[in-house]
Amino acid sequence: MDQVFAVQQRLVPDLIEKMQRRFNVLSMIHLAQPIGRRALAERLHQTERILRSDVESLKAEHLIDIHPKGMTITSEGLEVLSLLARHMEVYNDLSALATEISKLTGISKLIVVKGDADESQETSINLGVEAGRYLQSLLRPDMKVTVTGGSSTASMASHLAQVPFDVTFTPARGGLGEDMIHQANFIVAKMAESTGGCYESLYVPDQVSEQTYQNLIEEPSIRSVLDQIKSADIVVHGIGNAAKMAVRRKTDSAVQKLLLENEAVGEAFGYYFDKKGNIVYKVRTIGLQLEDVINKEHIIAVAGGSSKVDAIAAYLKNAPEQTTLITDEAVAKQLLKAFAFDNNIN
């Protein structure tokens, strides 16, 4: 039967995805029954609109019953669930994929969400949900968390909850001139609001000349924030596409040409990497440096979308072993191929 599923996946991929989604719905109803539609949608990280269609289909096939207290599974539903369980594990469980990539890359943990963030807003949202949930699980009294800017880290801020102790959030770098909601200062303020913690701001440009850098880091107010950044227990960061990050930084044409000639594909903490993970250029930034990250207790990298595969793969060749990567299925599958190939070559 697994072979039939594999053939169906190639011939009619939408059919398998729909079956997998409805299998997930049926499984969750079985685990949490009786359960209402809104609670079910939250547990599955689905919109109620999509869930409504699946619920109606399952009800029409007499696989679930709907009561005032919520939905329950029928005896026919249990039979279907039992028959499909072993075969759907191949498509439903991404933990095996995550474990294999962790072994190949040497990082401590990988969390994979369904889909491709480049193609699905739902997948992009789920990246933030999972990243926020993981960060929440790490928080302890008096911890310091430092966060870079960008859309991936910004998506986490609204998925954190109040904690009954003090946590301090700091921006890992100055501003890039990007949209306010994607700036590190804004993100840490939002995270502090969500958790009931406190935050510090770093009002300096991200990229400055050597002389300006030396002058700024001697300012007492800036030095105080930099000290907190460097002493953080947790680092949360994104991984950027090299060409796009160079544009966001308003990098001069000579440096952009250098990045192109050296085939830079990814960026993190102001370092630009080629496909082999070699550092091809370093921006003088005010804030966290790559060398500061190595000894941190927890490092959370959040990045998804198939267009970032090369960037993420390049960074992982430099990532400290205590890194947790939160990405999507499209990226994970390509990472598995890339690192398996590299290991076979070596």
C-alpha cells in the first residue's frame, strides 16, 4: 500500500495532501474528543475556513459525529484511522526528517512545519507559531534574550504568552532601515509586551564606518545595551538571502559586485557566506557578532521558504552545535538532499 501512496503522490499530489489533512483532523478529534471547531483549528494550526470543509466531508462519510459539546469520532472513523495510521506516518510525521538533518548538520534540533513559506501564508504563520512556542519553553527567571530583526523573528512576537517572572529582551543589532515592524527594536518591545517582560533599545545604524563604530561603542548608554546583548542566554535570529540583505543594507555597488563574484548566497549577523559556508564578506555592525554566538546556551534560527535553501544550508555549515533551526518542509527536504550528497562526497 505504501507503493500505491507513493505513486499517488507523484500522479495526484493534491489528493494525498487532502487525505493527509483530513487524517490529521480525524486523529486530533480522536485524541481530544469532544472538541469544538475553533479549538480543533487552533490545535491543528489551520484556519476555520479550511477546517470547515474537512469536517463537513468527514461528517458526510459518517466518520465523525457533531454534538453540542463538540465533535467525536464514530466506530467507522476509528476503523479508517486504524487502517491508515501506519501508511500515513510517512507523510504525516516530519520528526524523522528533522532528526536525520540534525545528524547530518550537527545542530542539536530541527523543527519542521508543513508546506513552503514562499507559497503559503499559513506556513509562514506556523513558522512563527512554532518558533514562539519553542522560545516560550526555554524561558526561565531572569533570562536575557537577544533578537535580530527581519520577518521571521517578527512573526514570533505575537505567539508568546505571559510568564510569571522577569525576562529581558534586547535587539541583537541596530536598524537596517527596514519597515518598523521588522526592526529588532520593535520586535523586542512586542516580545516584552507579550510575555510581561522588559526590553532595551539600541538606537544606532546597523552598518557604520570604523571611526563611527569606535565612537559609538564608547557611549555609556550604548555600551550598557551591548553588554546585555553579549551576555544574553538565548539568541534568536533569521537567515537572509545574500543579495536581498545587501540591498536592504543599502550596500554600495563595489561590495555588491564582490558578493556576486564570490557567489555569496546567505547572510547572518553581518557575515556573508558562499554555498560551501565560507565567509566571503563581513559587515562592520554594531551589535551581536558571530563569534559572540558560539558560547550561547540556546540559539534559535528561524527561516523558511524554498528560495532560502542555499542561504540556510550555507549558514548551517557554520552554525554552533547548540543551534535549533525552525524551518518548513520545502526547505527541510532540500537540506536533506544537499547534506546527504555532501556527506557521500566526503
